[in-house]
Amino acid sequence: MGNRVCELFGVRYPIVMGGISQLPELAAVVSDAGGLGCIAGATAPPKLLHERIRRYKELSDRPFAVNFPIVLTPEKDIEPKMQMMIDEQVPVVITSAGNPKLWTKFLQDGGCKVAHVLPTLYHAKKAVEAGVDAIIAEPAESGGYRGEHEVSMMVLIPAIRRAFPDVPVVAAGAVADGAGFAAVMALGAEGLQVGTRFIATVEANAPDHVQKLILAANDISTMSAEGRVKPRISKPDFAMEVLGERKQTQMGQVAALIDSIDPIADVMRELIEGGLATARRVHEELEELAGAEEAIAG
Ligand SMILES: Cc1cc2nc3c(=O)[nH]c(=O)nc-3n(C[C@H](O)[C@H](O)[C@H](O)COP(=O)(O)O)c2cc1C
């Protein structure tokens, strides 16, 4: 059986760019490298978002996504933006931080695929009831909007996969390399949404302080932000040490595993080829263990 995320989104690799950038140029690089590029669509006025979608289409003919954290999208803009998704035949709309019942059917009736980002099994049930095409599961470690919940990747992915085997699950975050990609696939995800690792790339050209914080971070450098959607952010004391000011920058725990700013194509290659190498190594180790067991039993 083929990978359901690749089939659904029409991409070579089931690697989805998170809603980390409004720039069509970055989305096009990810799509041209075989993943699903994404334009963050919540905050730009509708006219500007429209221009960005048009620009993307000049740059790439590959499928792409537009991302909307629903509660962060100004209310007056939501309806025109959703209509724009249909008018522009945006292949994939990713909704997050809000009720998936509101727009899923409207978008699907207009020809878009819809994936919803969510942090718990409870929210997964709501999304499945709303009829989403895919679930993007955002665990505690990720740089995204986890709400008040802190469910780990190790529990969230298998729990959702077991409960809803018919809906493809994309793991969001906590991955910077092939070992992480192989791990989320082993848990039952069929794809990966990448945030922080794509910010730390040449093409993302992130502000200096963001790059510095990601490169300097260790496993305890981030925390959950206060407020409604609770993204993960750099700890003020850590930012003070690195930058000399208490900046709060949104980033995942996985920043601890990122040591260099690399081209997007290299990050993609590491995820896919490194993932395969990891899976082979684990396969061999487990095979040897199983062989040892047979020897004992026999
Ligand atoms: C700076 C930044 C901005 C983000 N903005 C959005 C957003 O607008 N919409 C959204 O659904 N997720 C957003 N996210 C979450 C990402 O889409 C993605 O799910 C998350 O970063 C994955 O975790 P990782 O950073 O560990 O890879 C953002 C993440 C970061 C780091």
C-alpha cells in the first residue's frame, strides 16, 4: 500500500511544512524538494494573502497548503479567506487552534483537502466527526499550539492511530533528523509536519536572534507560553544568556537537536535517507534479538 499522506496531498514525500512562514518563496522551495510547502494565512489581509497564493503559483506547479489557526484569524477575514481557498483551488487547507466543524465541509465541497492540527485524542475525535481528510497531531514537545495539554508524541500518535485507523495521521514536530522521522513512522504516523527544523534553514533566512536561539538551545531551553493557544517558546532566562535580552521566540523542544543552518534540500535528504538508515539499523538489531530468543526457546 502506498503512503496515504503522499496520495492525499499529491507529494513525493509525506513531509509537510508547518505554518511557520507567510512567504510563498519558502513554501515553493519545500514543495520543489518533494514536500508540501505551506503559506501561513491567518494574519495577512485577504488581498495580500491572495497575492502570495498567486506568487506561489508562479514559482511552483506542485501542490501546496495554506494554514489558518482559526482563533488567530481576524473574524471579518475568515469567510473571504475560505472562499479564496476555493476560488484559487488551494490543494490543501490546514486548520488549527479552533473548531474543525466550522470550515471543513465548506472547503471540501469546494475541492480542497482539509487537515486539522490538534493536541489530544479528544480533539482528534472532533476532527474525525467533522470529516477531515487528515489529522496533524501536535504533541507537547512541538513548537506549535498545544493548548493546555501536554501529551507526548509517544502516546499521542499511537492513541490516535489506534482510535482512527482510517484517517491518515501526520506527526507535528519534535523531529530534526532521520531518526526522529523513522520514530514517528514507527509510532503509526504516515507523515511529518516540520516547524523549527525548517526555520533553521538557509532559505528561511530567519532573523539573527531566532537562528542564534535555535542553535544555542538545549533540552531545557523552551517552555509553554501563557495565553489561549500556548505555543512553545524560548525561556526568557535562556534568551537573556544568549542574546542579552529576554526575548520569547516560538520554537520546538527539538531545537536542542539542531546545530547548523542548512539548505532545505539537505534537511529533506536527512529526513528520508537518515530515516531509512535508522529503520534498517533498528530492523537488524531487533532481528538479532528475535534470533537470540529463538535460540533460547529452541
Ligand atoms: C515560529 C513558529 C510559528 C508557527 N506558526 C504556526 C501557525 O501560524 N499555524 C500553525 O498551525 N502552526 C504554527 N506553528 C507550528 C508549526 O506549524 C508546527 O506544527 C510545529 O512547529 C512543529 O513542531 P517543531 O517546531 O518541533 O517542528 C508555528 C511554529 C513556529 C516554531
